[in-house]
Amino acid sequence: MSPTYVPINCEFPAFREAAATRRRVATFRYLDEDDREQVVAARILDLCAKDGIECMLLDHGPIVRLDRIVSIDDAVRDSWDVSCALPG
């Protein structure tokens, strides 16, 4: 897994926040620490940031870094622009 956090697109979080706000079960595809794709149907319990890394805590699963998300339901992260990070 890449130790460097890559900020996600500004528009993609709308899917994550909608699932969290509505407390609905969503299907999350993400890459685990060994770069293996995992699929879980879960509710988001919390959204957080620590040391500049955005994460989500699922109701039955690990804390997932947002830059490791492949998709939420049918919304694929790579179909959006790469990042909304400010130019450095």
C-alpha cells in the first residue's frame, strides 16, 4: 500500500457522504493493505481525517483510507478527475 495519501476528487465524496448521512448500506470496493480488492456491504459509522489522511469507519470492517476506495455502489472513483488537491 502506498504510504503517501493521494487526495480524492472533490465531487466523488458526495457519494460517500450521501451514504453516511442517510445511514444506508452501500457496497464498497477498496484495496486493502496488501493491494487486494475487497468488497463489503456496510454502513459508514464515521468520517475522519488524521495527519492529512481522510478515512471512513465502516460498521463491520476496517478503517478505510479514502484514496483506497475503488467504488461506492456503482460510482467508480477513477471515472472522476484524479484529485482536487491544490497545486503545490
